[in-house]
Amino acid sequence: MAFLNMRIFTPSGKTDQDSILLHPNRARWARLNSTAREIVETFQKTESADDAAAVLSRRYSRDFGSCLADVQSTLDRLTKEGYLEGRRDAVPLERSGLRQIHLHITSRCNLTCDHCLGECSPSEQAHLGRKKIFALIDQSRALGATTLVLSGGEPLLHPDIKNILRYAADRMKIHFATNGTLIDASWAAFLAETPVHIQISLDGPAPEIHDSIRGPGTFAKTVEAIGRLQKAGAKSRLTLATTMMNQNIRNLDETIALARRLEIPRIRFLPLLRRGRALLDWPKLEAEQGIELSERFYDRVRRSDCGRMPALRISSGLSGFVPQPSEHPFGDDVWCPIGSQLIVAADGRAYACGLLCRKDFVLGDTHRLPLSRILESRKWKGMILTLLERKDRIRKCAECLWKNLCQAGCMGLAYDRYGSVWETDDFCSYRKRAYAEAFQEILNRPAPPRKKHVPD
């Protein structure tokens, strides 16, 4: 047995410090002290515990038996955790199955935002019928999904939205995405009484920014809606969502400050996509030096304590940066939701990714096919296989130290930018630096004591 594709991160090449051994296939890592690292490196060259112990015995003039015990103890630990060839758990990344369904229940919206992916407007009328929505909820539950995301357009404009929310509330965890401008006292009371997590779009910290994107008076209406929801009792279930673009990218810190003042528990920053209405006026929305400005923002969130403060959770919008794989949203090896979620548009067409709701990626029509057939289709399985293979098939990713953690970045952003899923997104270089800094920070902390084995 030997280590598969052994990759070790040692800060600044200092051999007397702890290092990080990265799993050959999975989104895992192990912290090694200098002795364990030397054992691993020696074993890799000799491929024999006895030979490795002999080398170390000669190198340090130590008793062969004690060296062999150290080597065997280290190898036993790493073998158990799948770092050695021949272990059943040394397998490629895997998906755990459908966990979430996202329904765009209507294409109608009371606003005409500059960056709308679906070009929604007051005149649009397409929507999923109530019975169809009920059927999709029931089918997705039977397939293992536990979370329902409702959005639009503006979902409050769906003619049966209250019945939909009542039906779903007894069956799934609900997330509800709205622009907030229609939430009066009555709606606030209803949403507060319903067990629903509410995401409200806020694209700037002041009226002159937000209103320039979403229309005159929308900032005041949105902030008033937040107040109504909080007063009605939904305070702990609110999230703000901000799409990063030219009009607001220099004011993201101010948006965070506003979220704190409003006592919002969570804020998400989302990427701007070259689709829908945004594509019609891309030069207006794309920020000059947008990548650089985004990276500076990611640095500020990552290096400060704000991302970990319980009063406000901040999702910076940086895809593929998860140093702690235990934080993966669906509890498996993959941070990306493809393969764990299904998106159904207002016309009934299904997709694997909200960023890839394009004609080339249609999985099937839910008016003609049950969800079970769509999840058995070659297109669905092909999307998952593509997701899992990108880190090994994209050359610069295959050679990268962090490939099993980053997993080639965001497939949707890569396609949006380059027209191919076999590219990585624009933040590849940034993630390499961010991972190195994150693991340097981990190694700067005292190593946690290892649990002692207690015999049965």
C-alpha cells in the first residue's frame, strides 16, 4: 500500500512545524506534527513500514522497535481515515441525493430590476398552478427532499400563494425569496405565523443605490417590510440578499453595517450573471475592476470576525472556499448543490443549478415527466458526473493542492463567463491564496488533543 497522490501543505517550507495532509480523493484533511509528516514522507519512498522504521532508526540512532511502533501507529490512523491505497473509503467525491427543491412559482413581478435573470415584470403571467406545486412538493418529499425554496418573479403575486405556503408548511422546511415591497402588516403577520425563512433582496445600503437598481421608493418599502416582519415575530428567520454589481460593489461593507443596525441574523452576497435583463445592459452593471474589488471584499469578510459572529452570519459569495468540509450544506463531500437540488422554472422546466437555467441544461418538463424520471435521466446523472469530474479533468485543477476542497470552483459561474463547464471561475488564484492563509491560521493554533482509544 502507498499514499495516493500525496499532497502536504507545509507553511513556508518549515519542516519543524505541523503540516496538513490532504486526502487523495475526498474533501478531508489531517493535521500532522513534524514526526508524523516525516513518517509519511519516508513511508511514501519505501512503501514498507519496516523499511521506513529502519530508515528513521538509522537517521536518529533510535531503537528499531520504537521507530516501528511510531510508524505503525501513524499508518494505522491514516489508513483508517482513507489516506492509503486499498481502503474502501478512499473513493471519489459522492453526492448524497436530493435534499432541496426550488420552485420559481411565477414569472410575474411588480418590479423590473436591472439584473433580473428571468426578465420578470408586471406583465408576465407564467406561473406554476397550485395542484402542480402540490404534486412537486409531494414528489420531491418522496425522493428525499426536506427543503422547499419558493421564489419568482415575486412569489407574493402568485394567486394561490397562501394555500401553497399552508400546504408546504406541514411537509417541508420553507425558504421564501421576495423583494419585500409588497409586505404590509397583514402579509407580515401571515408570514410570521407560517414557519418560513424569509429572504429579502436589498441591493444597497441607501436609497440612491438600491433604488437605482430596483426602482424609485423600493428601498424605503423594503426597510419598512423588514420592520413589519420583525414586529410580527419573524425576526430570527430573516436573511438579506445582495447581488454584487457596479452600483453597489464599493458599498458592501456599508450594506453589512446596515444589516447589523437592522438586527438581521444573516446576509448573503450573490454574483451578477450575464443573463436575462442584465445581459441587455451589461456595461452598466459590470463593475470596472470587479474581480479585484470582489477579492478585497472576500478578504475583509474572511480575515475579520464578522463571518463568525452569531449576531450576523455573512455569506460572502465566494464559491469553492470551504476549509472545513463539515460545513458543506448537504452533509456530504461536495460543497456545490448540483445533485442535491432541483430547480423548476415557472414554465415547468427542470434544471440542476440555478445558475444554469439555460436551454442547453434543461433536464425535462415536469408537466410531462414526474420528478423520479428526471432524476433517473442521463442528463441529471451527467450533470452530477460533470460536477464530480471537473477537478480532475480541468488540467490546472488536477495539479492543484486544493482540488478536493475547491472542486474546480463554480460550474455555473465558469459557464457564465467562458461558455464551458470545463473551465474554472474567475477566483481560482484567489482561492489558492485563501486556502493557504486559512490553513496557516489553523496551524498557528495549538493542536487539539487526540482522543485516547478506550478498549471495548
